[in-house]
Amino acid sequence: MANIIPLADVDGALVEDLLDAAFEPERRARVAYKVREGTEWLPALSFAALDEDDMLAGTIQCWPVALTDPDKRRHPMIMVGPVAVLPALQGEGYGKALVLASIAAIDPRAPLPQVMIGDPEYYERFFGFTNAHTGGWRLPGPFDQRRLLCRSANPAVLPAEGLLGPWRG
Ligand SMILES: CC(C)(COP(=O)(O)OP(=O)(O)OC[C@H]1O[C@@H](n2cnc3c(N)ncnc32)[C@H](O)[C@@H]1OP(=O)(O)O)[C@@H](O)C(=O)NCCC(=O)NCCS
């Protein structure tokens, strides 16, 4: 059973080591890093999972981003990810526990849409992220449109087109 704690309680160097273990070394060149460039992860929505020996098993970070529509209106969103679980511990429920912790922490009175780049086979099946509304969205670099996913309580308000980038207030 995963023990979920705030990511802010974990040494940042341990988090970086875990991300290096879960992703390829070139992870920092990914377009997701550009989308959230210059922003800080949101402490209230970011978590760590500990295994039964209280060792770090996985992490999730969420970031403030915005989709800028063709009229230059900026629509605030929450970018979810990276979600990472140590390779040796994958498939044991840590990923699910982490994503559910972030989703549950979002204020239900102002549920901003959540956007992420990930496998729809995982994120749609368990959490309802879908690429159904993101076909006209662009990112500041190359990406696979199929893997650009959004989860929203009210998809009707989502812009059909826009460029995703960091939220700068
Ligand atoms: C993707 C990831 C976060 C999932 O976490 P996890 O703890 O391994 O997964 P869980 O134990 O919560 O869920 C397991 C279930 O999800 C399925 N699953 C896991 N990764 C999947 C994927 N990429 N595509 C489809 N299904 C997947 C498993 O088959 C399993 O299904 P089952 O319950 O029917 O057996 C983790 O595997 C990981 O860190 N991968 C490398 C980094 C990555 O790609 N992160 C996502 C992009 S930000």
C-alpha cells in the first residue's frame, strides 16, 4: 500500500535521481519541459509515494500552464507530470495512487482542466484523460498529438485551438 506524502517533504536531489531512473537521460529536452519553462511545480498538487520501507517509489508534479487561443486569450490549466515510478516497482499501484492524489487535491470549486503528455491507454483507462478535445492544440516543439491528453469537468469550455505554454500571471 503506497504511503502518499507531499513532494515538498522530499529532498529534491532524490526526486531528480528517481526521474533519471524512470525516463531516458535526455528527458530535459522533452517538449513538456518547454511547456512549463520558468514555472515552479505546485506544492499542493505534487506528491511522492513511499514503499513499505519508507523509500521513495514514485513522484508526481503538477505545474501552472496556459493555453493561448487564436484571440490571444489565455486559459489557465494544470499540467500533470512527470509521473514516475521506479522501474523495479512499476505495476504495483504507485502510479494510480499518485495520479489520484493530485486529482483529489484539485479544488472542486475551481476545477481547472488538467493537461498532460502520456499514454492514453493508461491515463484514459484509469483517470479519464482523453485526446478527444486536443486535436487543435499545439506545443512549443514536436509531439505526438495522440499523447496530448486533457481531463476536464466541462469539455465544452475548452478552446478548439491554442498554444500551450507556461502560466505567467
Ligand atoms: C506510467 C507509470 C507512471 C505507471 O505507474 P505504475 O505504478 O507502473 O502503474 P500502476 O501500478 O498504477 O498501474 C498498473 C496498470 O497500468 C497499466 N499500465 C502501466 N503503464 C502503462 C502504459 N504506459 N500504457 C498502458 N497501460 C499501462 C499496467 O498494465 C497495469 O494494468 P493492470 O492493472 O490491468 O495490470 C510508470 O510505469 C512509469 O513511471 N513509467 C515510466 C515513466 C513514464 O512513462 N511516465 C508517464 C509519462 S509522464
